[in-house]
Amino acid sequence: MTKHTPGPWMVDPLELGTLGDVGTPSGEPVAQAQARSPRNPDAEREANASLIAAAPDMLHALEKARVAIQTWSPDPREPLEDIDRAIAKAKGQ
């Protein structure tokens, strides 16, 4: 499997005012978020872009949390299974 574009990712990295653009700090494009809401599409597109931009940070934090739970929890099976599923989904596995 191909690895994702390394983080950090940010919304509108080139500061062009383009709602929904997600990319690296150098401006390399990663994704463009869309909206389904007919009432406030710009706000929804911006919220979706923020969630996408947070993905590398969330994956890193989840991988660290997995190690901590495995170390501290007397019965970590259920939270670790949830974490493993989320990590696999984020990695496209």
C-alpha cells in the first residue's frame, strides 16, 4: 500500500481564500473537501477540510494512545480493537 502524504496538512495552505483546499505547508495539494449542505455549504466545506487536515495528527495521536492503553490497561482488548480498526482505516488497510 502507498503511504499518505506526510503531515502536517493545513486548510488553504497557500492562503488563496479557497474554501476546502487541504495541502502541505509548502502548498502541495492533498485534498479538496466538498459540502452537502444547501443552507451553509461554505461552512460545511471548511469544517470538512479541517477534519481532513487533522488526519495525520489524529493518526499519530491514536498510534501513541494505543501504546499507552496497551501498557496501562488490565484488559485493553476492546479499546485496542477499536483503535486498531481506526488506524487500519486511516492507512487504507
